Amino acid sequence: MNMDQNQKAMLQEGVTRVMTEDEYETAWRLETHCFPVEEAESLEAFQCRFHQAVHLAMGYFIADKLIGLVCGVQSDKPTVTTDSLNKHIPNGETLCIQSVCVDKGHRKKGIAAGLLRSYIEYIKQLTPRPKRICLCAHDYLIPFYTKAGFKVTGINKQFQWGNAEWYGFELTLDE
């Protein structure tokens, strides 16, 4: 089965939808299982950012179980900074993706790619629409994000989280 077939099967198997405020703890549990300890947030910090912009959190569910998550905040900065991920600026020109994660038992099935594609289409429908979507990720994810249409902007020195270097990515949204 090729990736397109996997993605079609993924969309038939589960449901992609915007999350609700009461799902923050479920989302936090998934995120903490997907990220190394030094990159995971406390429940309190996650809850704060989740509630600031719950309309920018999208989940992929199978039988009402959260399997994948993409969430972000809007910013008035042109790229992701450490501070920009902690405060939602309504109507900000940049959508900063904070997390793209899929439960370990469901990886390599096209779920992350399908969820990210659905998220991008959802963001394009916002009014007013952000001018760009930005994120930071480790170097091994460069092929994944470039295939999704993002441009690598290089090592992002404005973003510090954990002990590793982070690469910046940007997707400019058409007018």
C-alpha cells in the first residue's frame, strides 16, 4: 500500500476534528508520550497554552481515542520564537505550530501527514487568515515537513527548548 492509499485508509478509519477545551489533559498525555522528557511540558503549561487557542488544536481520533494531535498559537512574530509559543495573539500573522504528534502504535501509517494536511486546510479557512505557518523541528524531520510543503529556513536561534538544535520551517499561505 503506498502513502496515498495509507492516507485514504487513515481518513476512512478515524475522525479528524477541532478539539474541545475539556480534552486538554488527553492531548497533554499524548504529547508527553511523543516527546523526550526534556522537551515535554508540564500539565499546567500545556493547559494554559491549549486554552488560549483551543480552536487551533486538531485531533485525529479512532473510536473516540486521541491518536494524533496538531496544535498551535498565532503570533505577531514572523517566525517561531521561544516566547511566541507561550502566548496566543489573536489575529496574529503567523500561525506557530507547537506540536505534531501521533501515538507510537499508530506511526508510519500516514496519520501525521494526513492530519497536518487537514490542519493546513483548516488554517486557510480562518478569518482573518494568517500569512504563514511556521514550526520548529529536529533535523530528522526535514524530509517530512518539506514533503508537506514547508520550506526549511535553517537553524532557528530564536527558539530554545531542551538540549537540541531546532530547524525552522515556513509555509506561506497564498492570498
